[in-house]
Amino acid sequence: MSPLSSQAAVRLVAGREIRTRVASKAFKVTSIAMVLVVVAFVVVAKLISGSDSSSKVGFTPSTEPLMAPFQSIAAAVGEKVTTSRVDEADAERLVRDGDLDAVVTGGPLDQRVIVKDDLPDDLRTVFTVLARQIALDDQIQRAGADPAAVNAAVAAAAFDVQTLEPPRDHQAARILLGIMVGVFVYIAILMYGTTVAQGVVEEKANRIVELLLTTIRPWQLLVGKVLGIGVVGLGQMVLTVGVGVAAGFLTDAYTFPSSIASGLAAWAVVWFLLGYLMYALVFASLGALVSRQEDVGGATAPAIMLIVLPYIAGITILPADPDNELIALLSVIPFFAPMLMPMRIALNVAPAWEIALALGLTVLTIAALAWFAGRVYRNAVLRTGAKIKLFSALRGS
């Protein structure tokens, strides 16, 4: 029987990992949980945005002339209102049944606002400005001037605004998306990186690796395992992100262009792949140093800290200070880039050259780690017993 080619050996190991992981109960449970979490997040976002819907205000025939100025004032102060004409006899019933938030009755100078239990602060502001405008118009008319001419002159008054930086569109939505992407990339890299380490130790403890290495080379086993688990992680990541994007637009929970969400989803997948490949190689080499599952946590703790620290820095600093120079510097460093750069891309504060630099440095780091991890794995995976020192495994002694 002829020996397997390198490509066939890697494909065989990767296929075994994919079949084993996909068929496992843990994969099914985590996939369902992640999809439910992202759908729940979208629903909550929709409910929150729904709470900001326009207030409904009715005007009786006697106060109908106030409808137009009321709408103008609401627009000026940034409040969303929907107005309608109602009969005097139906006013209280419509408010009591919740069909209207308020009804304005009475006369132009002695209007009365009917509400169910309390007047919301946003409507209170609009009604206060309206009442003062009515009183001012009355005083202007008593003084013999034309209220319409005075109001037109006041409305025409304006001031120039000079911006030092271009405006950032959809900034609140971008902050929310940036946090979401950061959380998902962080969880995915941490989860599948540690899975690689646990898989290496499991095969080493069960002596399966000894059997496998009789037919394939150590680097082929390492690459196949990393790629196989990575394919499973990528599928789960694409499923989760795809469901989140689709659910958002199906429920109209997103108020920003689809190009922002789809572009950011693509960047999330790219940085997950790069981050996973980089950290999976690190976790694989660290996992090869120990022979028991209970030792995995201690062996991989340094790598986990490299994942946790930029994630915490990103979600705590970036929302309040998107242009933070320290975060900008860290986001191009390979071990920090997978968590920080997609957040900065979401906030639209990462220049193209910084993204390109981060991508290039990360790819070079993956290439260097492939050599490093392959050497450590080859020298340590067949050695059992006490934990092996990293430099000892690297030297092969």
C-alpha cells in the first residue's frame, strides 16, 4: 500500500475532525444557543427601538388650528409625534383605551391636555413650548404687530456650524455592532482555540496519536486538526452572523444601510479565520506540552490572557473613545488585531492602511507560528508524563 500524500493525509485528518465535531452533542447545543442569543439580541434591539416610536396626539375641532404648530415644534425639538383630528365626545375614551397618548381640548388660549395617568416628558416639552408660543403670539398681537411676520423672522434666524471632523453616520448603531462583533469573535476564537488544545491532549492521553503517527507525519496531523476544527468553527460563525443579519433586516431592527451590516459581517468572518489560525497553532503547541486534560488550563493560560486583554480593552474603551491612540496601536499588533480591528472597522475609525498593515502582520505571524507550532508539536506530542518545558520541546531535547 502506497503512503498517503501530504494533501490526502491532511484532508483525512481534517475530515475526521469535522465529522466528529459536527456529530457531537456539544456542537449542536452551542450552535442552537448562539443562534438563539443573536436572535434574542435582535428582538431586544427591536423592542428598544420600538419604545422610541412616535407619540400619538389627538386634537378636537376647537384646537385643530394648533395641530400644525404642534408638529413644527415637535420636529424642532427632535420629538416624533403623530397627530390626528378626534371628536370631543371620543377624546377621553381614546386616551383611556391607549389609542392616543394625549388629546388637546379647550380653546386656543386655554387648551387642556388629557392623558391617561401622566404626561411623558417628551410631550411635556412640546406642549410647554407650544403654550409659550401661543402666549407670545397673543402679546405680539396686543402690541399691534403681526405674529406671523415676527415668527417668520425668528424662524429665519440661524447660525453657521463649523465641524472640525467629518460627521460619523449611524454612530450609535456602529457602536452596538462593534460590541457585537467583538463579543462573537472573542467567544469563537477562545472556544475553538481551547478545543484544539483539548483535542491534542485527548489524543495524547489515549495514545491515539501514537497510532496515527505510524501512517502520517506530525505536521500533517497538526495541520489537519487545526483546519478541521477551523472549518467547524467557521460554519458555526457564518451561521450565527448570517442569522443575526437576516433577523435584523426581517424585523426592521436595524436602522442603518444593509451595506454596513453585510460588510461588517464579512470582516467578522475574516478576522475570526485569521485569529483562529493564529491562536489555534499556539494552543496546539501548548496542548502538546501536557498529557492530562486537567493540565490544559494552566498550559494555555498565557494564550487565553492574550485573547481576553484586548477584548476587555476594546469593549471598555472604544465605545467611549473610538479614536483612542493606544487601541489604534494595539489593533495592528497580530495577537490583538483579531479582537480590536473588527471593532474599529465597525466604528469606521480604522484607516485602510492600518487594516492592510494588521492583515499583513497577522498573516506573517501565522506563517511563523506554523513553523514554531510544528516543531514543538513534533518534539512533544509523543512524550508523556510530566509537563514538558516549551524551550525543551522547541530544541527537541
